[in-house]
Amino acid sequence: MIMVTAGHVDHGKSTLIRALTGMNTDRLPEEKRRGMTIDLGYAFMPLRDGTRLAFIDVPGHEKFINNMLVGVSHVRHALLVLACDDGVMPQTREHLQILALLPLNSLTLVLTKRDLVDDQTAAKLTLEGMALLAEYGIEASGVFEVCANDAGDAGVDTLKQHILDIAELQSTQAEDASSFRMTLDRAFSVKGAGCVVTGTVISGSVCIGDSLYSSGQKAKLRVRGIHCQGMEVHRALSGTRVALNLTGVDNHRAPARGDWLSSLPQAELCARPVVQIRSFEPLTHWQNVHCHHGADHTLGRVSLLDEADEQGRYLAEIVLDKPLLLCQDDPIVLRHIGGKQTLGAGRVLALKVPNRKKRTPERVSKLQQLAQLSNPVNVLALLGQTEALSIDEIRWRWQLTDEGLAAMLAQAGLTRLGAYGLSTQLLEQEKQQFIDLLREYHQQHPDQLGLGRNRLQRMSHNVLPSELANKVLDSLCQEGQMVLRGALLQLADHRIVLDSEAQQCWQRLAPWLAQQTSPVWVTEMGEYLELEPAKLRLLCFQLVQQGFITAVVKDRYLLSEQLCHYANLVRAHVETHGKLETAEFKDLIGLGRKVSIQLLEFFDRSGFTRRKYRSNSREIRDGELFYSHENWRKNIGVEPTQDCWQPYPDLKSGRLTGDDVLPIEDKPIVENA
């Protein structure tokens, strides 16, 4: 547990901590000379269970407000110190404003220098302090009057017992399922140990030997030693002050204040976070501000998305001069560009923003719903209804371990599909859209086999990434609702039907092709049927789709049964002799050398055979292709293009390219695609 002090300069914050712990938090020579805290100071107090509580002493002077923001950035318990002889001062109010912007679990009001005023003044100051807390919507967990300079002061003892009670209540809370994350507020080198960094553990835990990612380092860093709450330990938990001895640090870039350590691979820096801003005064569009996040600081501009609501809260994008490493619900304290006052704070709602349509009513309404939710499960459930979220993005935004991720997905009702998570409702909606589009295409083109994956996705205008959309289509095929014919998708009950004219031509052409001893050119078929080659090519395309004929080369065809017969001859010959020479294949089929080479090259392109290196012989590459049965084309894994010229395989993967080009005649579908 960590407790931070807050209050005006010279109100006795450091003295109070020394009275509670016996430790002096002023470590710098300049601090000791001037008697004023400049940078963060630390002290520790033993608890009832044997552990320690850490105090962070922050500077009270307005010139050191940046250091104060680093100290209070991720604490959950605070002491607001108010000197009885001064009362409420400017920095008292500003520190309280900053604390009011943070998700505190407790805030204790402490009146110091009680011996300098009478009872009436102290009572008046107590009422004044309570009214100030009420002004910012904070309820004090206790009010105590102390005289920290007096040894054995009863007020100090009472305050100490109160702090111990808070710590005991905090220790009963169960550990969360978050991964380790910490911001660095100090980094230095110790002789004999090397690099040491200190900070507050925001979530998760860290052990000796763990490997961590650092925002300022290329390689992972290993934890060699841990000091937690001033003691050497093996493991440090969330909500504690730690000092980590790290190895593997880049010599050209040492860790510095503002860096982050995490057990998860760190996401890309965010330059335009979407936030909900709680402001103490009206904001203007494109207003310049100072942005404080953790121990980091940058300038930015506020791009308002809508007007302030009834509670004075804004939805906005913060355009940062320097991108920050953000997570969901992280606070970003906003201060005036002149650095004289605190404007408010933004709570991170989204890390990615669209390039267009940022202020549409639909998007603003969704952001307003997100802003009203505080439970991460509810936020994830809302996001999963309209978009597919990357698993790595979910893991980083909420800093989840594997167990925490699985539990959160289950509670939010999201289905994990590959590297993405989405709601069951959205998944079924996308599936039905694919089926409806394919059914509409079949109705408009009954003579076509189906659609390629890419074209079907373009027609659907779906919100899913291409990788996830392919998995959805694969699941539809596994469920039997769709069938993959080569590279084309079709509904399971779809059957290609030739029109009456094409059917008549095929009835005349089929017997004639069966009588031919070699592949036939389109011009030869045109002379036989007395048709123009251009019109006949469309008929050949339909016949190839149904598997009746096959294009050996462009505009040259033969019956598919004859091609399978040639393939059976090749299989038998290779099984007997181990290889097939070109001359041997020519003798097997009884055709000329030119057409034999064309057939062998077709088998090579289709993946059935492979030509040996520096040889004129071939071997079987995929013996399952070109078997004569009803769905023989499914084994080929290739569909014809409009001119019936079958594509060639990629030399590395063996997959055929350009296999989703189909004739397009329906203009409405083309426009949708």
C-alpha cells in the first residue's frame, strides 16, 4: 500500500511523515539547505502483518507541481495536509483538484501545527476543510489534528492507527488477474549492481528472474533484484513502491523518468487518445494544454467531439505532440498552457480513432455509453457488439494475463476466433450476410459456380478484418452451409444450370469432342458448331466451370474424362519406372510432341507433376489430383478465368494465383464490390 501527501508548501508534510515513520524524506542537499521538498521523497512504516506501507512526500511549491503529479499519478490513498496557522492556500486547492481527478480509495484530512491556534480556530478550520472537500465531491475517511514536532503527540498516534486500519482493509482485497505494469520515476546506477529503477507497481506482480519490456529499450530486461517498500524481497505486488535492479540495458539509452515497464509486449504509442474530460472550467476547441500521464509529460491540443454534458464533462480527442503509452481508463491530467492552474483530467476511452466521421451521432453516442461504464467487462461487451477486437489489443488495454483474458472474454460473452474476439451476435450477423450475398449472386447468375473470397468480402462491406473474415468463411464451410470449389465459394445447395441454348450446343459438341484424338482449338469447335469464337468462349467457360472440359492452353480444350485418363497413364508409368520422360509420355498418349509438351506443362502448372531439375523427366507431385469422379475439379484446386486460361502456381507455395477472376456482367453487384 502507498499513501501520498498533498498540501501547500511549508504546511508540514515532511515533518508529519517523519513523525509517523522516523525517516527524513528530504534526501537532496538543496532540500536540506532550504528546508523545502523539491523532488519526491519516500519513507516506510511497518504494518501489523509485518509488511510495510510506503509514503510518498510530494513538493508543495507551485514551481514543482510537475514532480507532485509524478508522485500522485497512480496512488489510491492520500493525506491532505492543512496547516492550522495558514488555512486553505492556493496549492492546497490545486493539490486537492488533482486528487479529485484520480480514483482514490481514501483521503484523510490532517490539520498540522495544532499547537499554534486555539480550539475555536481549529474547529473553524476543520469546517473549512470539510467544505473544501465537499466542493470537489470527496468525503474524508477521517479528520485528525496533530502537532508533529511534539514527541509522543496523541494526534500522531491516533492518525497512525487510522492508517494501519486502512492498510489492513487494503490487504484483505484479492489479487487481480492483471499483468505487471509500472511507470518509472527514478533511474540511477549503483556501483556493483548496475541499473536501478524505482516506481509504483500499477498492476500485476513482478518476481526476480522475470523478463520485462521497457518503452525505452529494444531488448527485454531481466530483473536481477527487487526492493519492495524498502525491503529486499523475491516478489512485489500491485500498489507497492519497488526498486528493480535490471540487466540487459542498452548502453546508448539508459532508462529514464517517464519510461514504462511491462510484462506484456508494449503496444504502439498513442498520439490521439479519445478521452472523457472532467473539467473545472469551460474548455474551447483546439485549446493548448499540458498533458501529464504517469511520470511522462507532453503538450497537446483538445479536439472537442461534442458539447459539455450536464455534469460539465466533455468527449474529446487529445492531439499529443509526443505520443504516450496508454491503456484503457488511464488518467491524463490537463493543465493550462501557462502552467498556472489545473484544467481537469481525461479518462482514456479509446486508443484508436477513425480518419473520418469522428463526430457522427452514432460514434458520439457509443462513446457516451463507454464513458458511463466503469466495469471493464461491460466495456468489452459493448465494444464486441459492433467490432472485432484483436486479442493482443484486449490484453494490452486491460493488462490481462492469459487466465484473466479467458475469464474476461467469457464474462463479456465474446467468442474467440483466431487472433480476434467478437460477440456471438456479431458473428452470426456476419455469417448471415455472407450467405445472403452468395444466395443473391446465385439467383442472378445461375450459370456461375460462385464467388472468390476477396470479392465476397468486398461486396459485404463487413467490419471484420480480412484474416477474421476468412476464418468466418472457413467456419461456414465446416458447418456445411458453404462449399469451397477450388478458389470459389458457393452455397451447399447450389447447382450450375446451363441455359437452353448452351445445353443444345453442348449436346452437339460432346459426341464430337469424344471422337477427337487430341485437344481441340476454339476455332475448330466454332467451325463445327457454326458459331463465332467470341460467343463460343463464353460457352467454354461455363463448361469448364462444370468440369466437362479443361483448358490445356488458352483456347485449346479436351474432355475432362480424357484428361483424367492421361493422368492415370502417368501415375501408372511413374509407379513402375519412377519417372516419366517427355518421349515416353508422347508414346503413351499417341499424340505429337507439341501437344504432349502442352499437356505435361499443364500438369506441372496444376501441381500434378513436377519437372526435375536440369532434366526432361517428371515425377508425381500430388497424386490425388485428376481422378475421374463427380467432384474431380475440387481436387485440382483451381478455377478458370474468363478466357478459360488456368493460372500457374507460385513457385514457393505451389498455390495457384489469379484464380478468383470471373466474368462480371451484373452492374449492381460490380458496384457493391
